[in-house]
Amino acid sequence: MDLYGALRPLVFRLDPETAHNLAFWLGERVCAWPRLPEPTYPPALRRSAFGLDFPSPLGLAAGLDKGATLLPLWKAVGFGHVEIGTVTPRPQPGNPRPRLFRFPEAGLILNRMGFNSEGAEIVGARLRRRPAGLIVGGNLGKNKETPEALALDDYRAAYRLIAPRVDYIALNVSSPNTPGLRNLQAPEALKPLLEGMLGLRKEMGLERQPLLLKLAPDLAPEDLDAIVEVAVASGISGLIATNTTLDRGVVAEPLRALVEAKGAGGLSGAPLKAKAREVRRRILAALRGRLPLVACGGLGSAGDVQGALEDGAALAQIYSALIFEGPALISRIHRGLTSQDL
């Protein structure tokens, strides 16, 4: 058993957010070590997507390292890329606690964090010290109090501070925990948002930097098709699918009743796998190869990642599975991807 596996029963006795904060406190101490291991990647893992070369298709999804505090550690454990954030332009505390719940028996996490963020100025300054050789994406969102009509202003403000410090940008319009945010996925709202962001990218001389859009798994199929057409026509670089789900139907009884009792929030982890894959396949069919897609949602094994890649995804991201299985999961996925025995 690895160290994480030995400590997990003790850590899981703590409130999930307390455990998260403790893990990050320890992680920051590890990042301060004078020398961390340099990851090695089999050549067969290399991937190219939206103009970037990735040493592995496996990355860390947004939501875990919101403030870019553990980048040296993520590099050392072998992630091919890390997406930090969601970063909002101005600091905000997020929703009241408790706002994070885990269900280890199902590999499920419920969160209603609400974009708790130190703000783009602080995170942007921290990114100046990012480790060399790690591909970093910046996931951006709007502040809670900002009305939908002014959302573009927020995304542009965050972009100005974060984009010069990262390799790609992802626009988060799909979190269920900021009121009204998902309305920005509607084509009539999405088109001016993307146009505005692409205009700013050009204004800042960052035309070669990929701009991605992260989508929800709860959209109707016809809405997905419409969003794909808007995304392709806009000229953005790719899509990420999916974010967390509001659909409690992905959870089997009797656990569903326990999840519902915890209240609002998005679900991630193993129960999301089938729904997220169905949505990704719909998006890939609509894309017809016109844009790359990053798979996210319910992935937790080499077989899951391989399946996403075979479906047509360019890259894959994990989050919840890492919480339940620890950093050793990364090397297991890498070994599985380079073997014939998945």
C-alpha cells in the first residue's frame, strides 16, 4: 500500500474541506523542497493538441488547485498538464460551509464551492514562479455578484492578469454553483462572449494562445449541437467536456437519498462517467474533427482514459479519482495506456 493509501482512512475522518486545506498545507511544504523528482514519460504518451505538445494526455482538471499553489508537486507526480482555477477577477469567499461532501463508497464528490478564489491579481503574481516544463492552463470565471449582462467584463479582467502567465485559457461557463452562470452557454449569450474574448486575445498579442470552452453535462442534445456550431464559427481552439452535473439520477439508490439530503451542488466522480461520456460522444459527433476536445468527468482508470481517447478526445483530465486513490493513480494510468492489458 502506498503512503496515501495508508493515510486515507485517517484523512477521510476529517471534514472534506479541512482535509483539503491540510493536504495543501503539506503540499506547499513539499513544493518548498530544493529538488523534487523530475517526471519521465514514455514517448508513446506524447500528444499534440491546439498547438501545444503534451508529454502525456493525462492532466489535472480545474477545481482542485484553484490558486496555482502546488504546481511543482503536480509536475513531480507526473501530470502532463494542470488546469488551475477557477480564477475570478476579484477575490471572493465562495458559498458558506459546509460546501464539500465526499461519498467514498461510490467514488463521488458533491461540491457547491461557488468559485472561492483569491482573485486574478494574486493568482497571476503566483504564476510568475511556475515551474518550467509544465503545461499550465488557466480556468476563468465571473464573480458571483456580476450580472450576466456584464459577464464579459469579468472574463476580460481575469484574462488580462492570467493569460500572460499560462499556456492556455479555459472559459468556465458551466459551473452549477454560481447563479445564472450556465445561461452563458446559450448561443445568443455565448457568441458575444467568445467574440469579446477573442478580440481581447488579439489586442494583447496572444493570438497563438489556445482559448477553450468548458461545457456542462446537463445540456439537451440539440443545445449541444447549437453550442458546437457557435464555438466552431467563433474561432476558439477547443472544448472541455464536462463539468459537474446537477442530475441526481446518476447516483443509484440508496445512496441517492443521502446525496439529496446534502442539498445543492454539482456531482463529480465515478457516477458521472456514463453521462459525461454520452455527452462527449454527442459533442465529438457534432464537431466532426473541426476542434479538439478535452475529456473530463468520471474518469478514474487507464481504461476510462483510453476509452475517451478512442472516442476521439485529444486529452483527458481527472480530479475526483485522485482524491480517492491518490497520486499513485497517475503512474497506474500511464502504465495502462502504454500496455495492451487495460
